[in-house]
Amino acid sequence: MKAISIFGRVVNHLISHLYFPNQIRLGAGSLKELGEAVQELQASHMFIVISLSVKKQVGDAVRKIARDAGLKATFFSDYKGEPNTHHVQKASRILIDSQADCVVAIGGGSAIDLAKAVAAAAKNPAVTMESMKTLADVDRFPLIAIPTTAGTGSEVTKISVITDEKTRVKINPGHPRLIPDIAILDPALTVSLPKPITAFTGMDALAHAMEAYVSTLANPISDVLALEAMSLIGTYLPAVYEKPDDLEAREKMLLASSLAGIAFSNASTNLAHAAARPLGARFHIPHGLSVALVLPYVMEFGLDVNQERYQNVARALDQTGQNQRAEDAVAIVKKLNQVFNLYELGKSFMHKQELVQAIPQLVRDALSGNGIQTNRKLPNEDDVTEVYARLIEDLF
């Protein structure tokens, strides 16, 4: 592995391993291939992690797929919001009791992250989620992920974000074995998403691609994936926001989300996600929204050491050629947040004084989490405080 010096810091020029999902099935109606996918994994009983709302929409279709393929299905929907350690423990017990032999996630990032954690935890009851990343290998159940949002990219990543129920801190154990065996990307499953969820999950995908691209662990392959993801998002996220039933645009956003997921899974996120995690955990803000809120100010923090890369970000997001400066990339992201009404939505989760009082703890949590060492300029307490202060300035 080669190393080079960037702004006085030694960083890896090439990473030793790249990790990808074994198989991706993309296209409208691809949910129908679930039975075939389960059989391909030599399984016969699905343990399906799915929210109650998604279950109402596709539960009957999934049961029919199971019957037609001669498969058993056990549904788990006893969770709400973003997954925590209690959900993982409960679902793991039910999975073992059901004697299912594969795990299927149908839903957004919460369902997929929970399913990934359960597939591993049920096989490793003595291993904590935090220590899992230290193991050379992790046994788990066969795993299929079917996203119903275009944002988290969890269907193709080695990361699972789980909140510690006691400390309320988000932990994100990462291990290559957490990458699902098969990802099924069916844009028809995303058509009914409400506009706000379409917007902030799409902005999460944008942050994944952007942070992978400016990470110290960025590599030629992650760069290609990240730039293509940003190009797709710049074109198709505004399109699906304005016309939710545009199936082609929905498919492009699912593709962009997965490309961004593979990129950041191999190159890491950085300060935007590090700052967003405690904000989301403290005020119960959906993950994608909290990331979108802090992203412009994190970009501003890193502009001086990422000029060329943010110029490329601006070109990817706006292919008209009108925006080519690094500063234009920040302006585009702020404009998207405004168009999608995300600042007003963010204000609905917190009051100004609460946020001001929480800043010292938010800063400590941000700096102690993942995504700090991969910034090309290391942030300190004052830098992260300024990110939150700039957010308050624009929110209120």
C-alpha cells in the first residue's frame, strides 16, 4: 500500500481491499424475483424485517411470492423509528425461534440496518455490535436487502447504524460480512414515498457520494462511483420531488443511492455524518434530514483543502456548465435544502435554545465518532461548534 502526504498528513493512496455486493437486481418489478433470489441462496424460510407501513403496502405481494416459490415467511415489524440495540435483541430471539434460514429486509435504511445487525447478531449472541468490526470473520444468515427509499445505500454497504438504547449514541459497526448477498432495486416500491422523505433520503445519498469523494480514503474506483452518483442525483432528485410517479427518475435515484453506498462503504464518510449522528440521536431527527442540515457548513469548513474536488462536485451536480467553482457546490446544496423545505422541516424537531444548549455535548459526540480521521483537514472543537452555529444561524 502506497502512502502520500496531503497537507502535512500521511494518507493511504490506495486501499488494500474493495468490497462490493455479490449481486444487484435492478428494474421495475424486480421484487417478483425475491423467491428466485432466496432459492439461489439455498434457503427456504424468510425472516422478513419490514415496517408496519411497508408491510401494508407489499405484504400480500410478498406472501404470494413466497407461496408461489414454496417458501415460508415470518414477518418482523415490532420496531419503530431508527433501530436500537433492544430491537436487535428482540428480533434475533424471534429469528432463532422461527427457525428461518435467511433474512430479508424490505424498507428504508432502518429496516435494512436492523436486518443486517440481526442476521449477524443471531449467529453471534456473545458478540457486541461495537466489537463486531474487530473480528476477522463474522458468521451470519444469508441476507437480501430490498430498499423502499433511495438514500441510505445500506443495501450495498458494510455498515449498520444502530442506536445504543441506554446511551442514545449511534454506533455503526462495519464489517464486509454485513454487505447483503443480494440487493433488489425495484423503483416501483419508492413511488409512494412522501415528498419530504424523498428529499432528505436523496440528500443523504448525495452526502454519501460527496463525502466518499473528498475522503482521505478516496480511491479511483470510489471516485468514479461517487461522481456518477452525484451526477444522477443532481438531475433526478429534483425530478422525482416534482413528479413522484416518474418511474425512470425513481430508478435512477435507486441506482445513484447504491453507487454512493458502494463508494462510501469503501472510502468512508466524514464530518457531515459525524456531526449529523448526535444531532439526529439527540432530537430524534431522521438521519437523512440531519445530514442534509449540516452538509453545507461541513463543505464550507473543508473548501480550502478540497478546491479541485469540490469544483468537480459542482460540475457533477450541474452539468449545464454554469457552476464550476468549489463555492458553487455549497450554493447548490443550500439551494436544494431550500427547494425541498428541509430547513423548515428541521426546525420542527427542535427549538433554538435547546439546540444552543446541546452544542457542547453534540461537539464531543461528533468528535468521538467515526468519520473524523478521514477529513482532509482535521476538525477540532471550535470547528465543529462553528458547523452547529452556522446551522442555527440559518435555521432561526
